[in-house]
Amino acid sequence: MSRALVLWCPDWPVTAVGIDAATAGAVVAQGQVAACTAAARAAGVRRGQRLRDAQRHAPELEVRDRDPDAEGRLFERVAAAIAEVTPWVEVVRPGMCALPARGAARYHGGEEALRILIQDTVVELGFDCGAGIADGLFAAELAARTGDGGSIVPPRGSAEFLAPYPVTVLGRPELAGLLDRLGVRTLEAFAALPVERVAERFGADGRVAHRLARGLEPRPVSPQPGRADLSVNTDFDPPADRADRVVFAAKSLADELHAGLAAAGLACVRLGIEVAWDDGREMARLWRHDGALSSLAVAERVRWQLAAWHPGEPADDAGERAGERAGEGAGEGTGGIARLRLCPDQLVPDEGRQQALWGQTDLADRVARAAARIQAMLGHHAITQPVLVGGRGPGDQVVRVPLGDLPPPLPAQGPWPGRLPAPAPAVVHPEPVPAVVTDAAGALVMVSARSTVSAPPAHLSVGGGPAAPVTAWTGPWPATEYWWDPERSRRRARFQLVTADAAYLVAVEGGEWHVEATYD
């Protein structure tokens, strides 16, 4: 098994948004804590907590929204610095990278010397980190998280090193929960189970996890004959001076690459992205993914590289301007991008999917091709699809995602205080429609801070039209949102009102009424 060095930067999502490690801070995604500082953890904040629970533990918690683009752009600086020490740097994800340790250790005087050199290189950039060396990435990652700055696992000692760890470190919550109920709570106990029984009970993913627990690579070695070059590239004439042009070409190249891999029955889990400027500079980076990188994921990584590699600009400025330009000069001799090349670096057998039988046309493929043509003409955001997510109001529960993009991660199902009950409205207005709700005496209906209605709603006027009698109503559903953020804080109450012609979802906020949605 090959020796690997993994460099791990703790709390990278927090670092990327600029929260100081000494400050109690957290990065939030979909209403839950995605990462937090050591000071926040000391106060009781944990990853996966609901934001309100985290703020109960740390009332002065500094909260920021997660920014995956900033994470990728900033970590490119780390990868570039390590590449000055050894060129074979593989980005596992923003905040973690790996490199083969055997050759680099011989050159730099041993594994411990290499580990300290890599760690010092990153610390000099101003980032806290740990570095670990072991047989395989999984054990090396855990070694990077141990001790004060990481450790080295002796050759053929990964199984013994992993034995006391709980099964939760496998990163498979459902499998870990099931193993815990079966009384299997450590990697040692899991590794002791027969391979055949693990495959029968837990399937292919359980078999991969079992190999990791035994200190092996996720997949066994499978020698294969040499293949033709499957890399793809495109030349820009004239050289591209805008990043969006290169990113769009990267998506098309990725589609071409995937078509070639599919014809060979393969999938790529590690991809090399090479960019060449017309002044002779060349940059390359390896990117890893647990599964096959989608075309959109490839384009995203190209965008990160262009933002981080833009010469002569601070990292933050480069990130902001990456969508505007890729090569126009920040100094003498700087030119546009002349070539983009995608190289499949690590191939695995493609498990495939069931196709239509008897020569029938796959409708999904026809739709995808038609959508791709429209997006090429009108832009990537020209075609979107609705995705259900969590939220209180009907407009909050649906997010429109460009066709081909991965859907946003679904938040927890609840509870959502103030969420409307079923059924959902038929029409959600893009912009709230002004309305007036009055009582029997003609006075405006109001809702107090204790959610008490001043009087039963009697008349409803929509968009300045005539007032219609309210035949039935229910509510209010009060909601206080973003109360911790003075700029985004809002308080409103929703009602369902029925008139002779239609049913409406109305809301009052700041003493003003509006119609959010209409029921059939």
C-alpha cells in the first residue's frame, strides 16, 4: 500500500469567511452549524447544531453564511505553496489535500522531516494545520488530526492505529447508527467481521467502509492494460481574457470527457486540470471526489483555480473579479488563457445505469440535450427546476436550481415554528401584492407582540381593488426570523382568508398587509 501525507486545516469554512480563531464564531448552512471555531466549541457549540441551540450556548456567537467559493479560492493558496515543495498535490476538498509521501520523504530526509516541512510551509501562510502520514488517505487523515499538529503511522500499522476509533469516523451516519445498535462501536470490532457477511448485510458502501476500517484502500488493486489517452483540451484563439468564457468551455470539455469515459466503461474520481497562458505560464492541479465529478463540479473547480491564480491581486479581490476576467494584465507579461486541458488521473469501473430497452429513446437524455442547447444560447440560468427545501412560507420552501446543477443540501425537516399547514397554495406571487384587511368597523386589523388579533378580519382588498367580505379565516401564524441579525431581522404574521371568489394567504409586517399566495 502506498504511503500518503494528508494536510488538514481545521475549521476551514470558518477561516475562509474571515472569523478569527480566538472569536466564538460559526459558519451556518441551511440553518445548521457547518463549522465553528475552537472558542465556540469550548462554549458548547457543535457542528450540526441548529443555529438557535448554538446561540443559546454562546450568546455572543459571530455567525456567517457558508461560502464554498471562498473556501476553494483560499485553499488554492495552500495547495500552490505545497506544490513548491513537492509537485504532486491532490486537493481532496477545500481544507484538505494529500500527496504521495514515499518519493518526497526520500528527497527531504525522511517522513518526519517532510511532515514538518509541509506543516511549516502552511503555517507561514498564516493557517493552522496538521499533517499526518500513513498507509492510505483515510488513516493519514486521522493521523493529521491527532496530537499537536499530526503524527506518523508506521508502515503496515494502519489497522492497529485505527482500531480504537469509533465507527462514526467513517463518515457514514446511517451505517454508524446501525452498527451501534448491533453492538459494533469501534473500527476494530467492525474490521473483525467477516468480509462476506459485511457485503451481504451492508452492501457495496458497507464493504468500502469495512476496507477502510481494516486499514486498506477503498478499492482493491485492479491491474489493467494500458489505455488510449482520454484527456480532452481546447485552445482559445484569441486567448480568453474572461473567466466565464473558460468556465463555460470547461463544462463542455467535461461533457466530452464523460462521453469518452462512458464509452470505455469508466468513471473518473481524480481529475487533473491544466491551464496554460499565452505568455508560457502553466498551472496544474489534481482534484479528488468520492464519486465521479459532474460537469458542473469540474467547471466550479476551474473557476476556483482561475480566481486563486490571477497574478498581482490579493486573494479576496481575485475572488470577486474571477467572474469578470481570467487573464488581462495585472503586470507586465500577463496574457490571456490559451489552453485548458482535463486529464483523468484515476479511473474506476463505471457502475452504469439501466437504459431503455428494445431500442427505445431515453426521454431524460433527449430533455438533457435540448436543455443544454438552450443554456448554451441563453445562459446557464435560462432553465431552472424547482427543488423543495425547508422553510416557513411557501416562497421559502422552493428553490429554483439551474438545470444540471446539484440541488442544495436539504436542511432538517423541522421544526419550523410558524410554518403553514397543508395544503400548499396553488400560486406563489413573485412579488407580494399590497392588500388591506379591515374589521367590521372598517379599522385596519393589527396583530400585537403577543400574537393577539385586534379584531376578526371582515373585509379584504387586494391590489387596491374593492373590499370583498371575508367568509372564513384562520391564523395568525407568527414568525420572527433572523432575530440575531439587526439588518435581516423581520417579524410577521400570516393568515388564511377566504372570500366568495378565492382563498388567500396574507401576511402583515410592520403594520402593512400583502398577499403572498393564492389557493385554488
